[in-house]
Amino acid sequence: MMKRLVCAALAAAAVAYLAVLPAARGAELQTLEIASKSGVHVFSVELAVTDEERERGLMFRRSVPEFTGMLFDFKRDQEVTMWMKNTYVSLDMIFIQSDGRIRRIAENTEPESLKIIPSGGPVRAVLEVAAGTARRLGIQPGDRVATPVLRR
């Protein structure tokens, strides 16, 4: 219970932080939970739902605070490819199916790389978080993600 309260407090602080970022202005923020063997992990995420928002992603950011990230919603399951063009920080990319299961995790992506990062099958969404987050929290393929995006 205490761990969940700490995570919720960190997520609230992250929302306040994200609210002042230039790229976050106008972006919808949501809470997202990942249930893994190590527990439930709560994140505050910016939504990228338009083509423009998905194209920009986390480009030009100098940091991604703990328990924050960006959720790319593709509206339906489909093969997805990502890249790190103009993204200055390494990320973990978590590929999520419409049923909420994690299909694949691309860990520690290379900043500013044009290398294509595939979803490895049809996914509904991609969560980008700071590099090392998945390993640190024990998040793995098959774990469950809960977010209002997946209920739409």
C-alpha cells in the first residue's frame, strides 16, 4: 500500500512537471498502470493521438522524469515502427496490444538514431519511458497495462 502511495505521489509530481514543458502544452495527460510480477507501477503519461503528436513524440526533450512518459495511441491494432530521430535521451519503448498485454519491449534505445524499431506484431499503443525503467521495475512482455486509451 505504501509503495502504491509513493508511486501515486511521484505521478502527481510528474504531472506538475509535464504541465510546464513546452511540448506538453495542449497534450492530454492520463494515468497509466502496469501490473507486473513486482507490483503495480503508476505512470503519468502524455497522450500522442494525432499524426503530428505521434511524429513529434518526445523529440527535443533533455530528460524524461521517473514514472512519466508518452503513450502513442494508434486507435487499432497494427504493425508499428518507431525511431529516435531528434530524441536526445535513451528510452524504453513498450509495445501494447489492445487487450492491454505488453507484446514487446525495446530497451535502451539509441538517442538520435534513424534505426527502425518494430513492434514485432500488431499493437494498439506504444509507451515511451526513460531507458532502464522496464528492467528496474521488472516489466516484461505479457504484463498488463491499464489506461483509459485501451477502453476507447
